[in-house]
Amino acid sequence: MIKQKLVEDNSALLSGAIPAYDGRKNLYSPVEFKSDRLEFYISLPIPTSKPSLPFGVFSGFQEKHQQLKLFRINIKLVSKIDGRELSSYLSKEGDDWKPLPQDYLHALDVVLREAPLEKCIPVGRSLYSSSMGGTKDIGGGAVGLRGFFQSLRPTQQGLALNVDFSVTAFHESVGVISYLQKRLEFLRDLSQRKTRGLTEKERKEVERALKNIRVFVCHRETVQRYRVFGLTEEATENLWFADRDGKNLRLVTYFKDHYNYDIQFRNLPCLQISRSKPCYLPMELCMICEGQKFLGKLSDDQTARILKMGCQRPKERKAIIDGVMRGPVGPTSGIQEREFKLHVSREMTRLKGRVLQPPKLKLGDGGHVRDLIPSRHDRQWNLLGSHVFEGTRIERWALISFGGTPDQKNSIPKFVHQLSQRCEQLGIFLNKNTIISPQFEPSQVLNNVSLLESKLKRIQRAASNNLQLLICVMERKHKGYADLKRIADTSVGVLSQCCLYSNLDKLGSQFLANLALKINAKVGGCTVSLYNSLPSQIPRLLQTDEPVIFMGADVTHPHPLDDFSPSVAAVVGSMNWPAANKYVSRMRSQTHRQEIIQDLGTMTEELLDEFYQEVGKLPKRIVFFRDGVSETQFYKVLQEELQAIKGACSKFPGYAPPITFAVVQKRHHTRLFPFKIDPSSRQNQLLDENIPPGTVVDTVITHPKEFDFYLCSHWGVKGTSRPTHYHILWDENQFTSDELQKLVNILCYTYVRCTKPVSLVPPAYYAHLAAYRGRLYLERSESTAYTRSGCTLSRAGPPKEMELPKLSENVRKLMFYC
């Protein structure tokens, strides 16, 4: 508001320019102002509001005259930004080492955000507006809003504006009382039970739900906004505070005397809005401010609804994006283009991609089909009539059930029989008899860690301590799953496979086959192999007698509201050559939200050691795929992690293999839409389907100087495909573009859990799964620690991270995480 008033009132001093403002302390102007230093005074009306309250009515308000507030503004010239550096950077002239002129790019970014910011709510680099299709209630006090992502990127075609459709969740702007009724199950009937108080556990829940949310009060004339710091320990009716003269006042009496308002929910605590001094707001007088991104973790239902809002077929998504570029809230909806003499194309970039062919695959010897080329349009293949490449023998296994109706429990023998049969058809041996009869436990056992552990240990003992597999059938998804996995992987040492009773109803061969593939992979088998080995596909670099290790790494962070749990890093490495389809994992916990993998050196050394034991020699080359790094962190991660890998190699005498370090990104906003060029009718049409599997783009929209490409290796069944971005930061193996693209595409066909190419190169995928499993180990052990330590608010800095429990020898070398 200040900036707008400033520009309206002082056009001459600003040389007639309409500068762009970044909302903080920078103005960007297309021309110089009349002087390098300017000072202005500006007055604005103080916003007032008539109270609109969910409960009770105020009396005693008089009409007041509108008040004005005075602001002083100083402007001084700090720099003149020149576009020539950017032009030379983009035009590939000049030196390769010249960095990207970030300040100029940032200035243009601010200019192009100016118009949308006036009408939208910014979240990160995205902008949301109810004018893009309204808000949608997604339950639990949250609403979904549509919007668009916008950023400027240097590409081979010059400066590009990356725009994509986006959806996110916001807190619903309602009274705090009705917000709590929607958000917390145990407060559903709060408005009918005004005398209700909170137990200590409930108070913690409410505090967690409201912490850091901005609210405004309705009992004052001026609209004041506050951020909730926490709740008072005491209920509202027991609260006292000192007024300016140091006199002690009872809060309830104060509101009656001062505002003639009777507080209704007297047994609820008040909102506390300051860390240090007591400042209390009764919940019923507060409203949640509009436009706040939902903090914390969405429930499964909420997530599903948000995903559904953002799931459009390609044709529809393209139309929405085109609409943003031509519509009333997009980057070109204001006067900035004219003002700054920019030309922004309204058309999407046209470019040519290539489609890589699928590799020929080799299946097991026992079936009718020994090899196949996935020739279907979606590149899926079928295992009917064929065996997996390497089937395992599972002689000793057990089944445990949690919950379930009598009918469901009675279906277990049939399930065991059918699973065993399906395994046999796939060339996997699963004994028709379990080692002890199926164990039926109530669901509550999953809530009791020590009981659960003793039950699993009893089964392991009954199998004289060499149980190969434990199948767990559950009534519903249960948070005890985390404990179950931790106990099975660490203290009991047995591979486990969970499934839900609801899936047992549909004993179609697809569910059983998927289950069989996972079990086979966990126990040490594998689904397919390449008919033509990697060395024969990339002969210039790879040789059969010179093994290569493929590594993947990922870090998972706790959800946004969690401000103390550790992050979990996982690294995996392939342990066979030339098949390269079995991966051993290493996991570590590390400092909260630390992006760089702290123990990468040790983990890599351990994996190289395992490789040496399995293959008989150290890998001749290392190809490392790093997931989960944002662009701003590329070179920091490369610097530190490449050093760590080299350090690990140097632990082996005279060993320094060439390393390729590639970052893998799925969280980006580049979308590719297939365009059919029809030479006969001169008409081009957009197809309403996704780009075919194997589509590669490595020109026009990629980086002007660096080695990167987009590869969409999978078939997009729902919504619009998101191609994976591979950015090669370091390449001592000197792959050509074609070789590396071919390698990655082929590897995507070797993922063990399904019979189709996946969207992410498998080592990165497995690292993601392993890191997720590590996070599970911490989850429950944490929640117990959380209550023990009492109040966790006053903690200084991130704590020393909790160590992950040690994996059992029985599972350590297997793909237990898949």
C-alpha cells in the first residue's frame, strides 16, 4: 500500500517510472529517478473493522473518525544492473567459468512477479488465487487453492519463463473455535459443550494444531494480527494479568467491563501470543487470517483430495497454463512488460525430443517365454506364462494377522494356497505350509511395542531362528507398522511383507503377482535381467571384466511442523556385475534438515567393501545418482559429497576410480506435451495423452552450458507425466549424452517391484525407499521420547540426532527395504 501511494503521489520525482517492488526493501526501476537520494512522507488510513463474531454480540461501539498514520520513506540508488552479462552468459560466448548474473535475473524475477503478487497469495515461488477456480474444502480445517508456479530460467533458447499449474492447502479462514471443531476429532461437538475443558494430552494436541498460525481479533476496532505462540497452562476463567498500573485483573472480568462481552468457553485455555510477556487472547474472539499455507502434515484423505485437484490430463493442464499466461492474474497481466520493455511470449516453446527404444529383457528358464521386448505403448510387460529371472526358495515362513473380521480370518488358508500357487507359476517356491500355523492377534498388539516384539520373537524361535519370511496381514493401515518393521529388521532379524485384508478380497492374480515380486526381491531373487548386458550396450566405456558400481543417495526430512527430529540419509550400491540389479543399503540419521549427507564417506567405504566381497574386485568406475537436491545446493553438495566419495576410495590402497556424479530431480516444474505434426493438413494438434516412455529432451530448454537432460522413462497413467531431470555435475567417466541417456533408460527397466519401466533411475528409487524405512525406525521410538521429556519448546538448537537401530545380520545384505 505504501509503495502504491508513493508512486501515485510522486510521479515527477520518480521520472514517471512505475518501479517494481520486492515487498522488502528493494525497488527496481527501468529509468533513473530525479535524484540518487529521495525522502518522502506518506499517510495511509488505519484499517478498521466492524466486529463479526461467531459467538455473542458487542455493544458500546461508537463511530470514530478515520485515523491516518504517517510513514517516512528513504530511497537511495544502490546499483545499476546491466543486462549484457546475462546476454553473453546465455549466448555461449565468453568464458565457461563466468557465473550466472544472479542479481539481474532476480531483478527480472521481481518485475515479472509484481502483477501476480497484487492479486495472489505467494507461497515459495508459486502464487495462488481463488479466481483460478475457487477454493475447495479438503476437510480438517483446510482448503485447497489453485495457482501457478513461476520462475525465470536460463536455457539454451535464452531466458525462459517456467510456468506450471500448482495446487496447495491453506488454513481455512474461520473462527478458532470452529477451526478446532473441524481439525480435531475430539472437539467435534465443542460448540454444544461450552463448559468443556482440556486434558493435558488434549491441550498439547490443540497447541500443536494452532502453533505459529496467524490470527486476528474481533473485539477491537483496529484489525490486529498475531501469531499464536502457544496456549496458556490455565483455563481462561483462572487467568489474571497485570494492567499498565501493575494492578491485577481477572481476564473474564476485564472483558465484561471493557468490551461488555461475556466469555463463553471459560474452561478452554487462552491463546498465548508472546514468548516472554503474558499476552492472552480468548479463542472465541480470534479468527484465522486468510492466505496461510497449511502448516504440518496433511492427513491421507486431505492429501488425496489435494492430489485430485492437481491431477489433470495433458490437454487440460496445458489449457490451464495457457490461461494463466493470458489471464487476469498471470505474470503478464500488469503493465510491467510495457514499463520495462520486456517481451514475454504467450506460446509454449516447441521442441523436438527423441524416443529411446526399450531394451530386450531376459526372464527365467522355467517358463515358456525366455526373453521379450516390451513393445506395448506403455512398455509394460506381462509375466503370465513366464518365470522371474531368478526365483528364490522359501521353505520356512510364517504368517501373523492383526485384527480382521471372522470371515476375513477364515480366508487366510485360501490366501496362503493362492499365493503359493501364484509364486509357483512365477518360478518362485513358497512352501504350501507355514512353519507354525497362522497366528491371529488383535489389532491392539500393534500398539504395544514390547508385546509385539515378544510375539515376533516367539515365531522366530519356533522356526529355530532361521525364519526366511514373515507375512503380516493387517485390518487397516496402522501406525504400529513402523514398530513392526523396526523390530523385524533389527532385533528379530526376519524379512517381513505386510498387506491389508481389504486387498485379500480381490485375490486377482495382479495383487498376488505384485506381492510375489516384492517377496522374491526381499529374499534375494530378481525379477528380470537385461538380454544384452550393459557392456554390450555401451561398449566404449563398459567391459564385462571391469565391474561398475551404480550408487543412489537420498535424504528425507521430517514434516514441516516438526522442528527437532533428525533427517535420515540413505545410500545404496549395486552388488553384482554386469547385471547390476541387486542393491545393498546403508542408512544413517543426521542433523535436523541437514541437506548434505554427513556420513557419506563411511557409508561409501562400507558399500565398496561389500562390493569387493561379492564381486571379487573393486569397481572400476563409480556412477552416483543423488536425489533430493535443489538447484541452489548443487555445487555445495558436489563439493562436499564428491570429496567424501573420493576419501572413501582412498581408504583402499592405490584406488581412485573415475566418478560420475548426477543429480536426479523429480520436483521441478517442467512439463512436456506431445504435439502431433500432420504434414497433410498443415494442422498441428495437441494430443490428449502423455509423452511416450523413453522420451528424451536435451536441447532448447536445458541448461545453456551444463550437461543435463530430461528423460521420461515411464508411461503416465494418471494426470500429466513429470519427466525426470538428470543434471550431471561431474563426469570423470566422460559419458557422451547418448550413452548416459541410454544407460539410465535401460536401468529403469530393471526395478524389482514391477513389470514396467519406472520414472526414476532405480538406485535413486531404492535410496528413497531405504531412507523412508530409516525414518520409520525413528518414528515410534521418538513419540515415546517426546512425551517423556515434557515440554520440548525450550530446546536450544537441533539436538544430537538419535542413532538408527542396528540392522540384523540376517537382513542387512538383502533388499529388505523394497
